[in-house]
Amino acid sequence: ETYKEDYRPQYHFTPEKNWMNDPNGLVYYDGEYHLFYQHNPKGNEWGYMHWGHAISTDLVHWENYPIALYPDNNSEDKVECTAYSGSAIVDEKNLLGKQQGDTKTLVAFYTSQHCGQRIAYSTDKGRNWEKYENNPIIAVDEKDDARDPKVIWHEPSQKWVMALYRKSTDSDNSKGVSFYTSDNLVNWEWKSHIHGFYECPDLVKFKVENRPDETVWVLFDGDGSYLLGNFDGEAFTPISGKMKSDWGKNYYATQTWSNIPASDGRTIQIAWMRGGEYPDMPFNGQMTFPSELSVRHFPSGYKLIRKPIREIETIQKKILEIEDKNVIPGINDNKVKKASGDCLRIVGEFDLKTSDNFGFMVRNSVKKPGTEILYNVKRGTLSVMGITIPLLPVDNKIQLDILLDRASIEVFANDGQTVISNCFTPDLKSNGLVLFTNGGELGIDKLDIYEIKSVWD
Ligand code: FRU
């Protein structure tokens, strides 16, 4: 049965069938979150890129819609003029002049591979899409390999700004992001270029969480890394080096939703979990669970914080609650034995006490040990699936928020300071959950385990 398959994620977005990569055109309008995505309707591998489309009213349950964007030359070519990644905005002021009645036009900016940056628009809340008649809006320049336009509104300068991946500018030859500005969404003027960036840029302004008078801009790169800085509407001036927003193996081509109402005020991001394996599945690819981003100030400087969006609470059901208990070494003291399952959220705060290391085994069985999430107290590191990263306790405590789905594990540590997003292929017969400590006693200050309901029911 579709959406019930063994390796089908139950609360992470997947296409009904065939290939998916980057999230595209994330925009909120009139109660609906749009998610477009790089899609090959012809098969389970990359190629023939179209924009697939799904709509949600809560960022959790998605309804599939027909393909929104098709390649531009009606050919059967795998690459030429196919619809590569991009973004979308709401044309509040009807700059494009396409508005029908009171419904604002949605405008998508996308790369037509080797055929320039282009516009498509919808006058019926994203249901039907037309290509703009004077495409491309930025002509192709064969040597620059430009792609992935992300368009945002820059309030202080009252201009639209486009961040575009490009190999070169007139003055230098480096891979990076070029910034363009526009008054009308159609004519774009090149302003500046910053080196050292790859694909799928995104540009977001944040109020600092714990210093409300300060703002900082974040320039995201396709590989999940980011740079902190200032943006004056034309150029980005870094105040940090490149930092990682995710340490996992499968976090790529991030994008944030545009036009989230001010009354909500959140910055919500989603990424393609590049590289997963889904044996014998009708689809290939999944998105991360949407996360809320913020910037927090630490003694060492600003840092991006990322947590699962609170809407997850609407699909979770508590199955185990532990408070103020100690765990001792040995398999006989598995306090979470009753909480087995393939779709879980595990939220806990642990007092390191005398433990040398502690962790969870998910999708575990006696015959086949599951996947381990390990905190090494002595080394001060967190490890998941071969990835080991530094993580320091706060007041001798480690906080973990783990999202387990049928083909992914996302670990948010210490209140969103460190995230590891990984795909995995579990043993289908193993559903056990183990909490262990080695070397000494571990304290559970608080531990809540939830079963996550399928969003496809
Ligand atoms: C990133 C990317 C983008 C491009 C798209 C093509 O994964 O390579 O740069 O627009 O995928 O599918």
C-alpha cells in the first residue's frame, strides 16, 4: 500500500513515487505552506528535472499536487532547459501585473539549466503555473554555471534581492554567490559577489534570540554550512568563518520558507536528505523534518540554533515518561524497554554522574544490534553512524531530542546547538529501544518518549 511501505518515512516528506532532491519555492500564502521539489517523474534517479509540488496547512501533513514546473524546451533531454532549483515569493504589490482579483500572484524563480534564470507565476494560489513571457530574466552566460536563485525582500532598501550561485563575476573567477537587486522582479542588477559558496544559497535576517536589540544575517550554503554577517541590501560582509549547521551525512540544499506571517515570526527550514537508500521503494529521496532556526549569542559568539518545529506535538503520543532515575551499567537495566517502535521521538536530559559513556540503540534486536547514538563523557563527543563531533555538557548534563523515522535519524543536542541528520536503512524485524550506560551510573533527569503517528493516514 502506498505510504505504508517498509522503508517509507512516516512523518518525513517523500514523493509518492520517483526521484526527489532539493526543496524549491518554499512559500507561505493564505494559510498554506507550499513545498516544491526537484523531481524526475520518469524514474528513481536524478534527471529530467521538474518541480514537484505538495501543500500543507500545518507543515506536517502534506497533500500532493500535480507537477508545477516542466522543462522549458519540451524536449526529452535529460538536462537541457530542465527546471532546476529556485525559490518563490508573494507578489504583494502586483509588480508582475498578473494578479487576478484579490488573490496575490505567487512568483517562482528557477534555473532553466543552460537556459538562464526564469520566472513562472500562479494566480490561483499555486494550483496552476504559467511561464513568464519574457524569460529568461537573467540570460545564460555559459561560463558561469549560474543557478538556484533565492529571492528575498530587503525592507531597508525597499528592493528585492536575489542570491544566485555563480562561478564568476566580471572581475573574478571564483565559485560563490552573486547578489542582484530589482524593483520589479524582472530586471535584475548585479551588485556584488562573495567567494567560497556552492549551490542553493539562502539569505536570512535574524533577531538574536537572547539579545533582542541585535540583528545578524545568515548566508546559507547548499552543504548545510553558513556564514554570519551583515547585509546592506547589496553586499554581504562576513563576521564569522564558515560554520556547520548540521554534522550529519544527509543534510543538503537547505531552504527557508518565505512570507511566513509576522505574527508567527519563525524562520522555518527544510533540507533534502541527500544520499539515503530505500531498497525496492517506489520513491527515492526524503526531506528533513522542518526545523525552526534562531541565532543565539554565546561567549564564543553567535551560533545558529535548530530545533524540530513545535507542530510535531500534534502527531506525537507519549508512551513513556521517566523522571529522576538512575541507570546502572549492564543490559538488565534498560529503562526504555517498553518504548519500542520505528517512529519515535526521544526527548531527554541526562546527568552524566559517573558514566564513561551512554546512549541509545534504536531499531535494535538481540539478533541484530541497532543503530547507536552515543555520548562519550570522557572525550566529550557525540557519535551517530560513524560521525563523531565535539559536544560539551552544560552543568554536567546532556540534552537530546532524537527523531527516529523509518529511514532517518535526526539528533538535536543541547537545545538545538548541534544537529546530526542521517539517513539509515534499518533491519525491518528489529524494533527495540535500549538506553545504556558504561563505566558508571547515569542520571535521567527527565525522559519523554513519544510514538509519532503516520502523517499519511
Ligand atoms: C543541488 C543541485 C542544484 C540544482 C539542482 C538540480 O542539489 O545540484 O544546484 O539546481 O540540484 O537538480
